[in-house]
Amino acid sequence: MKPFAYAKPGDVAEAVRTVAAEPAAVYLAGGTNLVDHLKLGVARPDLVVDVRTLTSREVTDSPDGGLRLGAASTNSEVAADRRVRERYPVLAAALLAGATGQLRNTATTGGNPLQRTRCVYFGDVTTPCNKREPGSGCSAVGGYTRYHAVLGVPAALPDPADPATCIATHPSDMAVALAVLDAQVQVLGPTGERTIPFTELHRLPGDDPARDTVLEHGDLITAIDLPPLPEGARSTYRKVRDRASYAFALVSVAAVVSGDDVRLALGGVAHRPWRASRAEELLRGRELTEDAVRAAMDAELAAAQPQPGAGGGNGFKIPLVARTVAATLRELTEAPA
Ligand SMILES: Cc1cc2nc3c(=O)[nH]c(=O)nc-3n(C[C@H](O)[C@H](O)[C@H](O)COP(=O)(O)OP(=O)(O)OC[C@H]3O[C@@H](n4cnc5c(N)ncnc54)[C@H](O)[C@@H]3O)c2cc1C
Ligand code: SF4
């Protein structure tokens, strides 16, 4: 493991100044993702800045009737909060579908959405990977693609030697729920505070697959705000995985139904949590019959691109995510009030 310096600043402003001043500095929160990457040589910082005790660990009521999740609140604390369970069941369910009890006790609201991809080649420093080592190529194309993207990828098979190629997915369950809830991310950066809509936090690979988000160097997440849902809204999260627990999503669905409105976010299918805007548009004001949901998902997935690869590739995800959306909406509309 590459040696690095460790700093524990006195407050968030000092933490931001410290990271901004050192190009090879990173923040440390629960460490459940970053520490693995330090050990594997995937992350090679010169300085690790511990922010775990600097941001709020509280879940607080917001004046608009929503909730503010302090960046240091743990995944267990948020999932267990009575207000989260009653008002945002989709978030509690997504958190409880992730990792294990021990990990959730340590993982934080700030760190969870910023965890890196679980692409096996990203974690294997002996293989080319544009995300880990820009310009080195992409080992996943034609390789093991079971957990890789089908949306937000080029229509033709990507060129593994192209420095822009990356077909990785974002692995966080929590992030899919935050996307459907239209959460807002509070950021303190070197130039001050700003708010980023959660749906705009993560990016597609574009020409720079090394960047997962729109955050700039030194930006610190201080809190995530959940706007109130309409009265009577129902929400839930469904995750399909290779085994019943302790596995990342093959596909997942976060859904909110309220009156004539349907909100859908998909996990395990793209480089970022995927808000299914086309399907939402087609379902708005419609009765959620099987035919209507199937047609909406056909439209949403029209540009989906299966990736060939070992064991048959990942084309199975396209019908799987459509069926998972149908099952999730059935659960929400058929459950007794
Ligand atoms: C065995 C295992 C199984 C897992 N299974 C799942 C699963 O099924 N589903 C799932 O969703 N997750 C799963 N995870 C991932 C886990 O949820 C994440 O590791 C965790 O949420 C990361 O949070 P953390 O606080 O530990 O972040 P850290 O590891 O401390 O940091 C993660 C990243 O975020 C940055 N960062 C942290 N806090 C901030 C901040 N406030 N502002 C800016 N940058 C920040 C760090 O620099 C780092 O790049 C699993 C992890 C393991 C080890
Ligand atoms: S899919 Fe992305 S993360 Fe995986 S090997 Fe290719 S460039 Fe790296």
C-alpha cells in the first residue's frame, strides 16, 4: 500500500481548504469503500482528510416538511429513523437492501452515493481500466459484463481501446432512492456553498470515465435534503440480485406513486442512477395497467444496448428491469391503503 499522510481538521471549512490545497488529497468518511481501495492500490492519495466527525450526524426536520440528512449520519441510523420509515419507505428499504448490518453501521450519507463502481476490472490493478487509469482502455468490453450498463452506452459495441470507453454501473442502492425522491445535495466547496439536484450529481462517462460525479476537487457533501412527498404518496424499492443478501443489484427499481403521478428510478443499468423520465411521462395520468407499464418501459428501454461477454453478457437486464418495474408498481397500487 502506498504511504499517505492523515489529517483531521477542526471544522468543515478547514477540511475543504486542506483538500483543495493538495491535488492528491481525498476525504475519508466511514471508509468502507475508500479503505478497500487504499489497500488494493486503486486509490493512491498522498493525503487522507478525515471528515467523519465534522459534518452533522443528525436527521433533522426541514421547514418545508422534508428532512435533512447530515452527511455523517450512518446508513443504519437513517434507515431506522421513524420519520424516514414513515415518510420515505423507499429510502429505508434501499438502505436495508445494501451491504450488511456492520457495514451500514459505518457507511455514511455522504460516502454512500460516492462509492465507486464494482466493475471487477476497476478493482484489479493488473488490468486496463479507463476509470482507474485514464487512457489505459476498458477490460470489461467483451469480458465479464453481468453487472455492467445497458443504458447510457453507445449504440454500437464500444471500442475497448478508446480512452472514453466505460460501461460500468453505479452500485449504490441508496442513490437510486435519492434519485426518485428528487433529493438535493448540499455541498461546501473551495468557492463556497451550493446545492446540486441529486439527479444531476452523477454523470455518464462522456469523454472522461474517471469522473463519476460533477463534484470538483475539494467539494465536500455536508448534507442531503429530502423534499416532502405529496400527501398519500406510496414508495418502495425492489432489488434483484444473485443471492438473497450481501450482493450488489443486477437491477433495482425505486418507485413513488401519488395520485396521477409516477416516479421511477433504475439501478444497476447505467453509469449513474437512471431516472426513467420517458416512462414517467407516458404513465402520468394513466391507469397503471400491465399494458400501459409495458409500453412505457418499452419506450424507456428503446435505446438500451446489451453488452456481450463471458457467460452470455448482460442482455437479460433489459427484460428483467421492465418486469421489476411492473412488479414494483403492482405492489404499490395493489397494497391495501
Ligand atoms: C462487502 C461490501 C458489500 C457492500 N454491499 C453494498 C450493497 O449491496 N449496496 C450498496 O449500495 N452498497 C454496498 N456496499 C458499499 C457501501 O455502501 C459503501 O462502501 C458505503 O456506503 C460508503 O460510505 P462510507 O461512508 O464508508 O464512504 P468512504 O469509503 O469513507 O468514502 C467513499 C467515497 O466518498 C468520498 N466521500 C466520503 N464522504 C464524503 C463527503 N462528505 N463529501 C465528499 N466526498 C466524500 C471519499 O473520498 C470516497 O471517495 C458494500 C460494501 C462492502 C465493503
Ligand atoms: S467498465 Fe469502466 S470501470 Fe470497468 S474496466 Fe471499463 S473503464 Fe474500467
